[in-house]
Amino acid sequence: MSSRELFSFRNPYFSAGVGLAGGLFVLTALAGFILLPYAQKNLQFASLWDTICSAAGLPQRSASAPTTKVGPRLSEAVLTPTMLAKPSQESIGRGATLAQRCAICHGPTGISRADSPNLAGQYAAVIYKELWDFRSGARTNAIMSPFAVNLTDQDIADLSAYYAYLPRLPAFHPVQQLPKPRVVIYGAPVRGIAPCGSCHGGLDNKTGSPWLEGQSEVYLKAQLQAFASGGRVNDISQQMRNIARAMTPQEIDEAAAYYASQPPDIVKATD
Ligand code: HEC
Ligand code: HEC
């Protein structure tokens, strides 16, 4: 038999071999690009094409387009350490005007009289990311979300510049300063909890980690509980959810009370 006849479809063995290889290829492609992505419970796809793109590692189109909401959305904000580092006076001024509508809850000086978070002196990157997340729906709150939905990218940048520029004033309801609880100092290495200050520290601040000192105890506790229960899911790579889930209710209470009791005069790392 010449090689020509060997590699011809007239040879039944050759046809069967090619058929088998082709069939296997189609089956594995179906499994890899369609069945497996669909089997992942925590992912939702807008269309079959989305599923295939996701399996191939391509960015999903639905991630940037404001589609109808299905399940919790992931944060789409992008943070860099130098972002918003040098805002113009004009940006701060525009932010001040926009902030008038926020004052009723966050206070005219960025310090809340109620249990809304204080914004004065908060890192610009944090305010930027949180507003971005409230607007996209990655973080939701019945009271706050409506004030973020209509902000433009420029509004968000200006508001961040303005609030970051405001001085950190004492909280409205100062409480006696409490000693640092164990979980804040050491974390809990066995349970995978890093010391809080390794990210939230005044000097050693990891980009995107909010400044916590002087926030209301009620607010801090509610956020930790929301991270633990999955009510808040906008932390990138689940870094805060993993920590809060591993904390005991008592540790949550202690950490919230401790941070709420701290004075605001901590050096700003971004200055
Ligand atoms: C009606 C009250 C109200 C108004 C008005 C309001 N907020 Fe809020 N804001 C809240 C509450 C309550 C929270 C905490 C939400 C939560 O518990 O998740 C919050 C959270 C935030 C946060 C997140 C802070 C953090 O440390 O995570 C930012 C940033 C923020 N608001 C900015 C603004 C800006 C800017 C405006 C004006 C455009 C505004 N808010 C208007 C009530 C309000
Ligand atoms: C690995 C870094 C890291 C460590 C360690 C860490 N956090 Fe966080 N934490 C973050 C980040 C990042 C966010 C902001 C999440 C987001 O909205 O993107 C956050 C958010 C929070 C918030 C919500 C604040 C707000 O205004 O929105 C609280 C409260 C908090 N952390 C408390 C703690 C406590 C208490 C500990 C220690 C037991 C701790 N964190 C340890 C990174 C960390």
C-alpha cells in the first residue's frame, strides 16, 4: 500500500482515525468552553458567547456595559496608589459644590452627626472606589445608593478630591480611647487574619483600605457583619470578606469599639 493510499479517505482506518480525533476535539471544546463555565455556580453569563469568551480568558463585554442586574456585581473600579494624588483647586472647588447634597448625612464638614461614615480626610482612592461601587451596584445601601447613581466619573473624582482635602476632625460623639484588642494588633495567623493595621494603618496604608479611626461604632460593626454575611461584596479579591468571616462576634465588637474610640489626628499616608 503506497503512502498515498494510506492517507486517503478510501482507507477505512484513516477515515475512522480522523473521525475519532475530530469528534474528540468537538466534545472537549464543548465541555471546556460551555459545560464547565456553566457548572460554576458563582458566575453568571449574559449569553453563550460570553461563556465562551470567559472560558478563553477574554474580558467579558457585559462587565463594562450597564446590563440588567443579575446577582451581586463585582467591583469595576480600578485603583492605583498615585491616583488622584494631586487634585487641582478647581476639582476640589467643584467637589465642594457637589458635596452640599451629601452634607445632610455626611455632615457639612465631612463628619457625620449620625452613623453615616465620616468622609473628611478619608483617602481619595477610597471615596472614589466606594462611590464607583455604589453607582455600579457592586455595593448597595438603600440610603446611600440613590445619591451615587447619577454621578459622572468627573463628579466622583471631584468629590473624592474634596473630601480627601478636608481635615480630619474629631467625631461628634467622642468616646474614651480603648486599648488595642488582640485581633487588631496581631490578627489571628491560624485563621488567616492579618493585623488590621497592615492594610488600614495610618502610615502603612494599602491602597483602597479605608481610614477607620473615629468612624461610628455602629457603622464599623455593620460593615464587618456585612462582609462576614456576604451582604457587602465589593472588596477586591474578597480580602475583607475572608477576614470578617474568620472573626468571632466578640472580635468584631472589640475591633469596631476600638477604631471608633480612636482620635482622628493620625498622619495621612498620602500627604
Ligand atoms: C441620606 C443620607 C446620605 C446622603 C445624602 C449621602 N450619603 Fe453617603 N452614605 C450614607 C450611608 C448611610 C452610608 C453607609 C452605607 C453602608 O452602610 O453601606 C454612606 C456611605 C458613603 C460612602 C462610603 C464610605 C466608606 O467609608 O466606605 C461614601 C464615599 C459616601 N457615602 C459618599 C457620599 C457622597 C459623595 C454623597 C453626596 C453625593 C453622599 N454620600 C450622600 C448616607 C448618605
Ligand atoms: C489585606 C488587607 C486588609 C486587612 C488585613 C484588613 N482589611 Fe479591612 N478592608 C480592606 C480593604 C481593601 C477594604 C475596602 C474594601 C472595599 O470596599 O473595596 C476594607 C474595609 C474595611 C471596613 C469597611 C470600612 C468602610 O468605611 O467602608 C472595615 C470596618 C474594616 N475593613 C475593618 C477591618 C478590621 C477590623 C481588620 C482587622 C481584623 C481589617 N479590616 C483588616 C483591607 C484589609
